[in-house]
Amino acid sequence: MARAPGKHGRDQALDWELLKDSDKKMKKKSQASDMKIGEDGRSTGKTSAVDSSTSSSGLYDYPRNFDAINRLSNSLTIDEGTVNATTEKELGNEYFKQKKYKEAIEFYSRSIALSPTAVAFANRAMAYLKIKRFREAEDDCTEALNLDDRYIKAYSRRATTRKELGKLKESIEDSEFALKLEPNNQEIKKQYAEVKSLYEKEILQKASESLRSSLQGAQKGGRSEANKAKENDGDGAVKKSIYVEEIKNKSTGAGSRSDGQLGNDSHANATPSSNKESIQRNSRTGRQELKASVKELASQAASRAMAEAAKNIMPPNSAYQFEVSWRGFSGDRALQAQLLKVITPSALPQIFKNALSVTILIDIIKCVASFFINDTDLAVKYLENLTKVPRFDILIMCLPSTDKADLLRMWDEVFCSEASPVEYAEILDNMRSKYCPK
């Protein structure tokens, strides 16, 4: 006796029958779709099976496929936005190649509006450079670096922009940072050499102008003294010459003394030369005093500038900003310590990311050592968070032998010395192995 099929078997058989039935109907409709087009262009035939929105088999059932279609539509919309941003940027590149810079700027702007990227900002900056809109070019390069602080083209283009704006020192800093990221880039090397040469010429010109004005002041002072001396000396010389003439007239022989010997007023002849020597000596003394006063004024001005700079120190947002400020305070450990102290220690890993260099690392540790005793808690927090900066371990491993020796000496003489607070001893001992691995 044959066994009755189960529920699963009946469902499969039913689905198969429906599928065969649907297939037959589709074939019939396909053969019957002899669509005719009238003279007015309107369709007079039957629609094909493919255009049908419903089917008895459920293969074209709209509710059943709605979710899949909706998901596909959403994904296409997202892709379309990405493609549009890229397309706008590429169109901007095409206009740039054709030297239609204003049109290029327009398309780069559209790309940025859809999806802001460092590349789009840097490209628009280059277009701004071509039409000599340097302020906008500098701003765009800065925006590009905010998005990617290791984007070499943005540094290079901002260096060019700042050179055009007369910001030669800032231009050198951008070129230097780009060279650190890519030391063998010949174009950036050339750019760095050019702007450095311009900066040195500017410094020399300012120095020569300052010296010239100082010398002019000294010469004016010297001339006034000399004129006074000449006036006094002139009166005396006139009186002496009159007296000599009277003596000559009274004497029996022209040009002879009463004793018959040749007359010679040695005192009158010696006076002009001695006065000249005195004037020169006074002039030299005046110049020396002036130079000393100029140096003193320059020193006072530098001190005031440093004090003012300390008041305006702002926490940096990137490794580039930190390095620029740090180099600006080079030689003044107090200002460098002030820069560190405006940074929250826990922010160090985020600021430096992968851009911390060996030189800056050693410099920071030396600076921390300078205020370690007076502010131990803060110093320890800086040392702890430096170890969390990406690539810290690699930097320590690759230190030159001189830097390793410096680090070891700092840990022995400062961080782990007898003067170190006892409550931090264990923390510092644990960190020692990270900073001074064996």
C-alpha cells in the first residue's frame, strides 16, 4: 500500500506544479506578444510577460520583493553620492588641465560640498594659486592638513602660498616638515632651498638697514661734535694767525724770528691733527656705546616678546602645530615647558599619532625633566602618556647611542634619583624599562 505524501512533500509538489504552470503561461505570452505600432506611435499589441507586475506563481509578486528592491535602491543612492563627489573632482581636474581655473574651482567646491577630502581641498588650493588668490589657497591647504596632517602636497602648496604672502618663516617650516615626511623629494628640497635663501636675504637686508640707521645716527652725533670742535678751533686758529701776522710784520725779516731763526708755530700746526684724533676717538666711543645700547634694547624687546608669547600659547591640535610652536620657542626651556603645560597629558597620543620624531621625543623628555621636581605629578603623567603614542616602542629601539645615553642619565639623575618623591618610585621604575630597555 503506497504511503500518502507528507506535508513537506505536498508543498514541494504544489510549488513544482505552480512553477511549471507559470513557465507555460510565460511562454504563451511571449509568443503572443506580437506588439503592433500604429501610425501615431501608440502600442496596439499585448504587453509582454516581462512587463507584467503580477503572476500566479508569485515570481513577480511586488510585496514579496519589496524589501530587496528597497535595499538595492538605498545602496545605489549612497554609491551615487560617492560617485558624484569623485566625478566633480575629476571634472575639476579636467578644467585645471585646460587652464580654466575658475571653472575648476567651481567643480572642486562641489566635490568638497558632497564629500570633503584633503585631496579636493589641496586641488582647489592649487587652482587658487594659479589665479593669485593666495589667502584662499592658504586656507584650503590648512583645511587639507586638518583632514590629513601627513599630506605632503598640502604642505608643499601651503609653503608656496606663504612665500607669495611674504610669510617666509612659515613657508620654511612647511617645507621642512614636508622634507621630514619625504626626505628624498627633490622638488621639495628645491623649494626649501629657494625660500630659505629668500628668508636669509630678508634677514640680512633688515640687519643692514638697522646697522645703517645706527651708523647714520652715530655719524650725525660725531659730525655735530666735530663741528663744535672745528668752530672753537677755527676761532683760535684765526686769532693765532692774526697774532702771527702781527709778529711777522713787526719782525725785521719776513718769516724770521727776532732771534734770526726760521719761524715755526709748531703748536698751531699740531692743534688741527690732535683735534681730528680726538674727534675720531670720540666717534668710536660713541659707536661702541650705541651698539651696546642697541643690543640691550634688542635683548629687552626679545624678553618682552617671549613674555607676550607665553601669554598667548594655545594647545596644538596636531603634531605639525606642536612642532612649529616648539621650534619657535627653541632655546627657551621655560616657554617650551609652558607649551607642554597647556596640553592635557592624555591628549598626547591623539596629537602626535604616527608623526612623533626622535628629536621631538628626546626634547620633550628633557623639558619634562626640567620641571620634574617642582611638578612631579604632571611630569609623570606626561611620561606615561608619551609611552601610549603610536610607534613609541619603535622610536625608543631606533634611538642613536648618544640619545640612549642621555635618556639613561636622565632616569638615573632625575627621575629615579634620591630626590624623587617616594610615592612615584614604583611607577617610575616600571616606566624605566620602557624608556631604557636593556
